[in-house]
Amino acid sequence: MGKRINYRKIAFGAYGPLCAHCGFGIPSVLEVAHIDCNRENNDPKNLIVLCPNCHKMHDLDLISTETILQMRDRPKIVKWSKRMKDAGKKAALTRKHSAAGRKAAATRKRNRDSNANESFLPIEVHG
Ligand SMILES: [Zn+2]
């Protein structure tokens, strides 16, 4: 038995924890594929970081090996952290809007309730 080599560590070290094809970047979800299908060949050139989706598509030949190798070796254009920052900003804006909406709704409800109270007839007292 060959000794167990942490090829995930090798691939993440060489290419970063990003799917070579789509840029997905959660390390615990990412997979590492052996391009020649030989699990003993842990040369970084034989390894590629892929998300489960792209890995499956590659296995089914929906993504060619040439394509993922080109994408692996091309400088990364997508700045994932920047995209996430923008997404966070947008989400915060949405939260702000909905918070304002809830406040307005609460005010309307309060006004409606107080108007309703004013229109109440005096309570009948049974003696
Ligand atoms: Zn992917």
C-alpha cells in the first residue's frame, strides 16, 4: 500500500481553494480530481480543484479536460471576496428597506388601532 498523501492540501496549496471551472470557493465542499484518474499521481499538474457540480460534469464529459486545465492555469479573474462583499452590501440594503417597511406598517397599524379606539362607544355598564 502506498502511503496516504494529502492531495487536497497539495492542490489547494497550488491553486487555492477555488473551483477551477466556476470559482466556487468553500473549501469543505470542494473536491480534488486526478486528471489522469491515477490516485497515486499527486503531482500538482495532475490535480485540479473542482466543486462537486463541475467535478460531476467533468466526469460526464460535459466539461472537457482541456477546458478545465486551461481554466486552472489561467490567472483568476473573479475576485470572490469582492463579490461576496458586494452581495453583503446588497443584502444589508434589502434588510434596511424591509425594516423600514415593517416600521411603516407598524405605524399604520398603531394609527388604525388608536383611531378605532377613539370611535369606540362608551362601555355599557350593567348594574
Ligand atoms: Zn465549479
